[in-house]
Amino acid sequence: ILVPSTSSERREYIPIDYLPRDVVANNASFVVSSAPLHVFAFISSRMHMVWQRAVGGALETRLRYSSALVYNTFPVRPLLEREQKELASKARNVIFARENHSEKTLAELYDPDKMPEDLREAHEELDLTVDRLYRSKPYNSDEERLADLFALYEQMIEREKTK
């Protein structure tokens, strides 16, 4: 998984990519090696974007991704195998929707004014799946998402302290 270190603040999602192992990344990106598709799903979700905006940095107004501050601290409870499979399926739908527009770059695909409808729908389905991992009731706002993320983060920190 390739994650750009800087992304436009206008984007609803950071345009990450799932690339072959022989691709060499430069210093303007982060790589999650040998990551399963459910990890791609989490990083591609609105939930992760809410976390990024809250704990990540900025370069001027652009989003600045950090493996230490964003990726490593993103609270996720242990997943059941069926949950991992469902997330992987939703991740594939995002990838397939992108392939429907292979003539466009990721920057073009993730321009909020020009995002293809099938890609937007694939992300919305993914978001619903990720949201349900945090609570069964639908979210009304990103503030509610962030409150649940911080609550889970605090629980995880407390568990670490007691070990």
C-alpha cells in the first residue's frame, strides 16, 4: 500500500494505491509492505480520514500523513475473519471502480468535484462497512466518528498500561 505523505485538504479520501511489490517508493510517500486488503480498506475509509484530520499534521493547508501519528495510532479492535473478508471485498470494489476509469490519474479520480459516481459509491459502501465495526447505529457526523475513535483509543491505551 502506498500512501502519499501530503494530500489536498479538499479531498474526501487520501488517494492511496495498492501496488505490486517491485514498485520502489520515494520519500514523498509511506509504504505498508505485504498488507492485506482489509488494511487498504481501513486506510481508504472516511473513518481513517477523520482520524487523519484530527491527529495528522498539515503542510500549509494540505493534509500531512504520518505513519507514527496516524497509521500506528489508528484504533482498530481485533477483527473476525468474516469482517476481514468483508472489508477486503469492499476494498476490491474501490479498486475495480478505479479501473473503470484507468485513463485518469488518482489525483483526477479523487478530485471532489470530478470523482466518478461508481468510485464514490464504492467508497460509501466501504465507509458503511467500516462504520459498522465501530457501532451498529449509523453516524450522523464526523464528530461522532471521532468520539468513538478516541474512546476506543483510550481503551487500548488503558489495556496496554495494565499489561
